[in-house]
Amino acid sequence: MSRLDDLPQDQRATLSLLLRQRKDYAEVASLLGIEQRAVHDRAHSALAVIAPREARELSAEHREEIGEYLLGQQTSMGGRLRTRTYLEGSEPARAWARAIGTELAPLTVAPLPEIPGPPEPQTAASESGDRGPAAERTGKGAAFATRSSLPSSRVGGALLLGAILAGVIVAVILLTGGGGSSQGRTAAGPAGAATGATAPSRTSATKPIENKRITLTATNPNSNAIGVAEVLSEGSKYAFFLAAEHLAPSKGFFYAVWLYNSPTSHEPVSRGPNVGTDGRMQGGALLPADAGRYHTMLLTKETSTTPTHPGPVVLRGPFALH
């Protein structure tokens, strides 16, 4: 029997309004004639009850953050990205999120937010600092190829801050890694791998600043594809998070993100994750140090693993750091 059946009626009703009717706390509070904080407390008390064993493995702060994510109450893309980053790096957090998701499924009319898997392990070559022929290739195509495929969340929060402190590039995205110029950036494993530094805990990390939101539109007038990119910064480092939908499934090609000015001025930033039949893609990556000189962001289709110029453009939008 589902633990939902054991919930007090007011808690179950609150979850139903939040999930089935896709309302926010303020709307539910207005419907029920109670304070907005009371709606929040009812919802989060219910989450703690329906998966208590897994909940005990997490701090109250982390349960709060994951609960907001699963209930669809995080309004900023940067906030969702930070939570995805935490979930990706914490098995106890993923376990609680999965347990909650299973219990909440009967109340939802649409899929709950994705629970990302753990980071992909680094290859033996990258861990040993292999500097063989493949690692010694230069040029933009080589720099693009040395990054692993972009996961749906690899920057933001502690991970982005850790990359800054360690002075290395996160092997990234996403959503779900990243590429970029060979100028001023060195490929490396997870933050701290090259220098022995470790990323600070999430509680000590400062939050990235959301600098600019960019709308990416389809270049084909018959396409419904659309995307939104958000530029984030922390100190002197910049990153982006991109979410797109109505994309063609990536079969026989992959999607890539570029910064672009002209046919002779462009830079590959990241290889995107595979797109399935749902047509959705999410991910992010650190931006190159010279990102500010570009004026356009592109999402392209690529068949070469070392592209030196953008392939067919699917989405494009005006780019700026601020």
C-alpha cells in the first residue's frame, strides 16, 4: 500500500494541488485560504513521511532543496541546475528523490523533474594524464573532441565553485562534457583532479549569479524547436545552462553548442547529450575565457567528432555574458 494513503488529508490534498494541477504555493494558499508558508510546510512534511528511511540520510537543508525541485517550485533555471548538480554527486540524495518520485507518481499528470544519474567515470587515459597523440592534437576541433559528452547538469553550485578554486575545467554537458577553445583552458578531470584540491561543501559555496537569459529559436521556419540558455557566473568564471525541446532524436549525429560571430570567427563550447524521442535536451558547461567577444550562440548538428566549423544550425540566439 502506498504511503500516500497514510498521509493526513490536508497533506495529500496539498500535494495533489501542487502536482496534479501544477500550482505554486501562492495559488494553493489562495485556494485553501491558508498562509503560503503553511502550504510549504504541509508539502515538505508529507515528503519526509512517505520516504522516511532515505530521508534520514540527508540534512534538512538538502531535503528542502530536493523537495522544492521535485514539487516544481524552483522558479529559476540556475536553482534547478544547482539541485541537479547535487543529485548527480550524492547517492543518498538520488535514493531519496527516487523513493519520493515513486510515491508521488499517482498524483502527477506529467513526469516529475528528472533525477540525474552519477557522473560518468573518467577514462584511464585521462586519469593517468595520458599525453599521447590524441591528447596532443591542437586546434578547435581537437579541443572539442577532448571533452566527454555533456550531461544534463555538471555546473553550478559547489561543482562550479570547485572548478574555479582548483583552477581546472570540469569535464562537462548539461543539461547532461563540455568543449571549448584550446586557448586559455586545459582539459582535466573533475575539479581538483589536476591539483589535489577538493571542491568545498555545498553549504560553504556561494551561489552562481544568473547574468542573462537567451532565447534560441529555430532557423527552419517549419520547425517547432526552441531553447533557452541561461548564463551563470561565479567570480571570474562563466557557465551556461541550456534547455531545449522539440528537437529531432540524435541518431547518426550529435548536437553541439557553439559561440559564433562569422564563418571565420567561432568556437565550439560543448557536445550535447543524446536526444531521445521526447525531443528534449538539458545541459551546461563552463564558457571559454574569451566568450565575451562572441555575439551569437548556436545549437548545431554534427557528424564529425572533431568539427572545425559549425554544422547545420538548428537553434540560434543573440549571446552576451550580461
